[in-house]
Amino acid sequence: MDQAIQKGDAIMGASRRLIAATGWKMNNDAAATRRYAAELYQRLAGLRVGSLELYVLPPFTSLAAAAAAFAPGPVAIGAQNMHAEDAGAWTGEVSAPMLVEAGCRYVELAHSERLAHFGETYELVRRKLNAALRHGLVPILCLGETAEDRTAGRADAVLCAQLDTALADQPAERIADAILAYEPRWAIGAAAAASPEHVAARHGAIRAQVARRWGAAAAAAVRIIYGGSVTPANGGALVALADVDGLFVGRAAWTAAGYAAMIDVVSRAATIKGVPT
Ligand code: 13P
């Protein structure tokens, strides 16, 4: 893994804090959340966590357990979805103020499973993102092309359109308040992650679009993390890339041992990229 991390790749990312995050999807009930946190704390004692930004996204019903268990830090918590309105007749939904009250600092928006199975669109995501920022939550905005988009050579056009739609209402000063997550839809829950070459090109395209639309300062500051079949074996080469500011992990971090291994991967990359750990 260390050999995969080249100093030259890392120069541009030197000032951005690296992220090691996991979305649990529909896994880990409250009891499992408490066990996960207890084991993670034991494992974190042996790692250099320093200035890494760490967060887990449990299901709604585990947020209270997670908020209590992770209260000592450094792992923050967030939700996997929210409604765009603050309150009202929206049966089954949860709002941004409710997430804040539950102890969330983050909210994930536009995950491919929400788009594929729950009919979400980037127009709706824009409204959710506006509400999240208004309430002080950090939106994690997922961007990703389908396999069909990739084959047709329109991945970057699709990513730029998603970015432009979701962030349409935001001024340049707010862009870095969000975290962008490049998650190719064909690489989520798959056998393998996207290749470092593919990821480098897409992250570069996303950052270039931020620069075109919101300016160089926003582009230099915004974090773009990668998600999709990340493991301890492939994560080092991905987080080493200049425009990759962290890893967003599903299956490989649903256990505390797995998440600790991913934190270790990101911590090593931070050392080599010159981000303090
Ligand atoms: P996997 O790591 O299980 O492919 O899931 C990734 C993901 O959905 C990140 O949001």
C-alpha cells in the first residue's frame, strides 16, 4: 500500500483534511452500534488519528445509541437521508432539525441506492442540500455515473450536471461546507472499486467544474472523497491521488475492525500527503 502512495501525486491535496467515513446502510441496530463503538475505541488507541475527519452514518434508529457511544470523539455521526422540509405532513420522513437534535453533524444525500430504489432526483437533492446547510449540517453530496454513462463516454458530463443541479443555489463561499463524494454507480456494492486512473480523472473533472462555476478558491478547498467497493487492499492507492481527499466505505467498514483498518489506510496517506495526523 505504501508503495502505491507517490509523493508527487499528493501535492495539491496537502492542505485539505482527509476523511475516513462509513455509511452503514441498513445495518447495525442499537446494540450492535454500542458494540461497534466499544471495539473501535480499543482499536483507535493503536492508530494515529490526529486531524483526520472521521464519521459513521448509522440508520436512523441507531442514531441515539451512536450519539451516546461516540460522544467522547473523535468519530462524529450523521444520517443517510433527510427530507427537504423542516416539519409537516410527510409520513415516514425525518427533517434536518431532527437530525441536528439527534446529534448528527453530517447528512448523506443522493446516494445511488436512494436514486435507484426511492426515485430521488438531483432537483430534490438540491432542496435537501439547501435545508441541510441552513441547519448547519454538512451535506455529503454523492455524484456518480452509471455503467451506461461510462460506456457512452459521458461520465464527466453527467457528474458536472449532478454537481450543477445540487449546488445551484449555493454561493462560492458555501461550496466547501459540503463534502463531495464521487461514487460511480457501477462500483457500489460491486466486486471491485474503480481503478485509480478512472478515479483520478473523475475527481479532476469534478474539481475543474467547481473551479469553472464557483472559482479557484472553492475548488481548492472542497473535499472530494471516493466511495464504491473500497477495501484496505485497494484504498491506499485511491486516497493517495491528488484530488482524492478521503474514502467513503460501505461493506468493508460495517465492523469496527474493518473501519479501523480503513482509518489506518487514510492515516498513512495523510502522513505521505503532508496533512498532519
Ligand atoms: P460499498 O463499499 O459496500 O461498495 O458501498 C459504498 C457506498 O455505498 C458508499 O456510500
